[in-house]
Amino acid sequence: MSQPIRLVVIDDHALIREGIKVRLRDAEGVDVVGEAATAAAAEDLVAETAPDIALIDIGLPDASGLDLARRLLDRGTGLRVIILTMHEDEEYVRQAVEVGVHGYVLKDMAPDTLLEALTSVAGGDVYYPPAISQIALRAVANRQRRDRPGLAARERQVLVLLAQGFINKEIADQLSLSVRTVETYRERLMKKLDIRTVAGLTRYAIAQGLVSSH
């Protein structure tokens, strides 16, 4: 059995924190290991509990939740961050993408949405709700255009075929490569692009205009 997701909740409203804990109390696979109301307390909490995911309110009394997220991510511990907010504004979403958070959920979400976001992010994916997914995709595309590492021609071919849904054996046949070589290209793409799943590679290829989303 896999280990539960270790979660900390950072929000200055006790009612919100309690509501989240109630929502997750009966959820299998999630363990709330701590909570904090301020950015300062959150930094200590994360250091003490080593969670898998930090769920951070965008508006904290002593700092922006986005600034806190940046500081925590800069530690390089493998922590994954989901922003919790009421804001659907494009500027907030853009800033979240720039910081490099792994998810963005809205406080008026349906009860099952939070668990979906946690599971997705813990699995190495990113999560943005449908209401802001197009905003997030544009922001990701803009960021990746600036920071995009150069891909060799063969890497780009493998990326496109992966994004089109072909499996390793099919890609190997199309490109006259061994399956192991295709696996090596896939691993190299994930490392170079800092993307951990084929679904993430697919979104990257769509954002870069390498394949169609339809």
C-alpha cells in the first residue's frame, strides 16, 4: 500500500483550515500533518514536518502566499505547492505559474475537487481547474517560450509522437530506433524539461504548438 500524501495547510482563517481537515478526514491516502496561519510559522512547520504538499492561501497576514511558495520551492526539497484562493484573475494565475507552483484551487470548489488536485499533484502532475485552465496554459506557454531549453531534432520527434499518444514500441518502429533508445529519449526529455509524466509532456507539446489539442 502506498504511503499517504503528507499535507500541511497554510491559511490565516481557522474556519478554512478546519473545513479542509473535515473534508479530508475520511479521504484515504491523505494525512494532514500540520497547519499554520502565517508565512513565518509555515516555514518552520514545513522544516519540521517535511510534507509532500503545502496547500497555501494566496493572502496571508505577514506575506503573500506566492512569496512563501517561492521561498519554499527554492529550498529544493521536492516539496510540491498548491495555491488556495478565491481569485480567478489572470494576473494571479500568471504569477502562480511564474513562481512554479504545481496547482491552483479555488475556495468555492466542489468538495471532491481538492482531493483530485492533491492526488494529481502528488502523482507528479499539475492541477488547474477548468475555470482557469486556459489562462494557466497561456501563462505556461509564455514562461516556457522564454525558458525553453533547446531540443535536438530527434528529441522533438519523440516528444511529438508521445504527445500524439503513441507508445514506446510504436515510436521505435516509426523512427527506426530500439525501444530502449526511445525510453532514453523520454527520460532525457523529462529531465531537460523538468516534467515527470507523459501527460505533462503532452501539455508542454500543446503549449509549444508542436501538436494540436484536438
